[in-house]
Amino acid sequence: MFSTSVIRSSNLLKSSSRLYTTASTATASSSPSLSSKSIYDLLRRKRDRSGLINIQAEQDSEVTTFPRERSGLDYELNWTLNGYSITPYNQAYRNPREKLLLQNSVGTKDKNNVLTVVNSESANTTNYYLDESVSQLNSNSSTISIPNYKAILELVKDNISEGDNIYVRDAAVGSDKGKESTIRAVTNDSVSALFLNHLLPNTNVGSTKNFKHSLTVYLTPKFVLSNPEKYGLKSSSFNIIDVKRGIAVISGNQSTENIRNVISAISSNTLMKTYQDTLPLPTSTIYSANEKTVLAFDSENYLLNNKFSGKVVSQGSIWSVDSGLTRLFDSITYSQSDLAVNQCDLVEKVGKKVNATIPIKFTTNVYQQPNAVVFFVNDKVLPSFAQLNVDQAEKYFVTGFTGENNFYPFYSFNTQSTTPAQDKAALFKKLISVGTNVYIINTNSLKPADVDKLLTAMVNGKVNKASQSDVFTTLSPISSSKSTYTEQVKSSIKEFETKLEKNFEKLTKL
């Protein structure tokens, strides 16, 4: 299919070139000359041409020309897609307007043109990696052979080619152009294209063919792969993450949350390799009125579900030694649909879960170094507020403790880690060693108003001094009064800390 298209297009180009040459010759030949011999020169040139070209056949031949370019018909884009073995059968757009994506999307639209879609995401989505060492970093993952990967990729590209519309999003991961990974995402689904438009920060893209990008994503949520077992897959909903080449294939019923997580995973490795002392993190950045920041590991989106004096300005961050904090993405996904009130806001319903994706309104792309780092947990054993030293903070970061014996290594909740554990642990330790205070806030025993006061104290550097504990070894409680613990509670604390230490030791060997 691809080779036929190229041959046909090549012939069309030759025809256009031939027409242009013939027209130019005719124009030059028919120009009057002041020389008295000009009529004889004209006849001679016509006679000479008749020996080289069948003029009658040339005049009688059927001529095919390209139609004019318009929205959805961009020859440079089509040729560029051909280079990916994607041949547009219909319309193809590069960085299309949101209104066009909204118009082409299937879903319900309210009076403000907020789009609501229902997604029956597959519960059996597996992440597949080409590198076995990367696969071992993650649960619910497997490896895939190169031949199967190539075969699936071609089927996905064929599915994109056959779509009524192809959407290409050329953008970046990272809000600061000095700390970004450029990305090209290709899909034939308008809802996914709208989400990508919200998610990915803009960058200098230039011409289509010259756009240099380190990441490539193919997204086909409506593609149903027949007989997936033939290709080593468990179902027709899958993610293939090619870390070495920076390629991700997302196919089958997938939520916008999954798309975000896969792009986070594929970009993490590239960002860490491209920029020295730079660490992408699944954190929220809290921005205060006095332009100071707190970096929060917030697994339950506690900050987004409650009102605070500070503002959450990112869901996903990039932290570097030299340039501070930047946003990983340009949108935030909330769990409340009523927050989506503007045109083109996207509300996705996946069962009982709601993902409301709203673009961030920002005044800067770069934020200063965080005044504090805080781990939010919901636990019955830990104190309401505590401080961590550098070594303790490293253990909580690596093990990803969120409370009640729940551990998500590096807070990768969808088990899509693509960078070695030791590299991330060492870099996190280096970042907090420059003087950043690290705390734990236990929401199990605090009200939102109390949490707000603690965050304000962190920003202003007015946190009470931590006390030494004869019970805890992995943190230092901060309390106005000395706490007493029953033997049963002490036993639970010891059990938790033993598990934390074992998980840390296991993960840092990977």
C-alpha cells in the first residue's frame, strides 16, 4: 500500500514538472522578437522539437494535477507521514485547532462546549517492554519480541492510515525549553487528540519534515487486534514501551490517565539521559502567593480534592539542580466533573471514576527550587506530622509508601518505570541534599484546614522543630506534645519499619 502510493505520487510530481516545463517553453517561444529572422527561428525550434517530442501525443495526453492544499490536506505532512509508513487515506492535520477536535469528537457537549465521553477501559491492559531488565522493574508487565513488536507496529500504522482523520501533535514533555523532550504523537482518534492538545506543552516546532523529536507515540484506542495471542499479547488493549528508541504504542480501550502515565514513563528515561541532574517526578507543585513552592507526593490527589491557600500548578514535575522546577505537562486531571466549565475541557467517565482534564492557566514555565518536599500518607500508625532526614527521605521515595502497608516504588502507580532504581534514588538524594526540608503529612488524623497551616509554615520556613523518638527510626515526629504509644501500636510501628527497610533494600539492588 505504501509503495503504490509513493509511485503514484511520484508520477504526479513528474506530470506537474512536465507541464511546468512545457508551459515555460511555450511562453518563451511565443514571445515576439525584434529580429527579422524571428519567425524562421520559431519554425526551426518547432521542427527541432518535433524530432524529440511527440507534440500531438503531448497535447492529447490526460494531465493530472494536485488539488490545492487546505485544512486536512497538507502535502508536507502527508509525505512526512509516509516516512513513518502511514499513508493518509483521508484528512490529516498537524497541531489542529481545539474547535476542530471538539467538532470531530463523539460525545456529549454542554452549553459551554465541555466535552464528556464514556470510556469502557479494559481492566487487562499490560505493559510490554523490549528490554527484559526494564520489564523487571515493573509488575503487570512482560517482554515482547522484536518481530512481534514490528508486526504490531505495522498493523497499528495501517489502522491510523485508514482513519477518517489523522491528528499529529508536535509538542514537548516539559514546560521549559531548556529541559524538555520533544514529542510527536500520531492518532486517528479526535478525543485522544484533544487530550494530547491539553496535556503536552507547546514548543518551537518549525516545519513538519524538520521537526526533531526524541519521543514518538502511536495511539489507536479504537483498534481491535484480532488474535492478540498470535503476537504474544494477552489482550487487544496494550502498551508497548520501546525505551531505547523512545517509542510508545498505546492501543485498545485506554483511559486518558493511562495515556498520561505511558508518556510519563517513556519521557522519564530520555529526560534523565539528556539533562544532567534532572529528575522527572509524579509530584504536584504547590505555588504560594509569595511565589514559593512545595513539591508534594500526593497519591490520593488530596491537594486537588480540597481547597488550600496555595495553588496546584502542575501534576507531574521536572526537578533539576540548575533550573529548579518545571511542569511535566500543561494540564491537570481532577476527579470532579463540575470543575470543567470552559470550552473544550474534557470529562472522561470510566465506570464510576471521573477524569476531568483542564488546561493550566500559568504565568511562568519555571519555578524556583522547592522550599520543602512533602510525602502525603493516609495511615493509622504514623504521626500526623514528621520530618525526614536525607537518608530517611530516600527510603520513602524509593519504596513509595502511601499508608496502610501500600507501597508503590517511586510512586509509579501504574507500574511504568523505565529508569534504574539506583539512578533515581541517588539523584533524589542529591536534590534534597542542597538544603530542602522533607516532611510527612498524615491526612488520616488531620483536617484540610490543619494541612493548609502546615503547608503555609513550610513555605515560610516556620515549622516547629522535630523531636527525637525512641519509637520511630524512619522519621522524627513534630508535635506540640509528647505522644505515648501502646505496646500494640509499637509493634505495628516496628512491623511497618521492617517492611520499609526490606523493600528499600530490595529495590535499590535493581
